[in-house]
Amino acid sequence: MPTGKWHLFISEREWSVATKFHSCSRADTDAEDVNAALRQLDGQRLVAVARRGGGSDWVLEFDLGGVLRIGAPTPPASDEDIAQ
């Protein structure tokens, strides 16, 4: 099985990270919180990848319990939604 460092770039998708001590999502604006959660994934081994939600969502599971969820983007609010 291949090993080593890897990088993942996620663009225009919803995402969330959950680890034993931290969690964050695309909606989080505090870079410190996001970095803390991502640091918890550093060094964990990817053990499972599953497609969910009719193929538009992905879940990546890591050996120490970390989970990265990647999903379809949330549609932008329409003018009607904003007015309500």
C-alpha cells in the first residue's frame, strides 16, 4: 500500500472534519479552529473511503478516528429566501 505525504484541495464543495478533540467545517471562519482540526488529521492513516448520498458525498475515515466528509455545495440563497 502506498504511503507518504499527500495533499487534498477541495473547491466549491461542502466539507467537515471531525477528530477526537476538534471539529470544523467550510462555514468556520476561525483559521485557528480549522488548523487545529486539520493538524489532528496529520499523521493519521486513511483506512476507508465511502461514497454516500447517491454518489455526490464522500466520507474519508482515518485510523485514529478522524473523519473528513465532502459533499455537494449548498445552493446559494435566492432573493426570495433572503427577503423572508
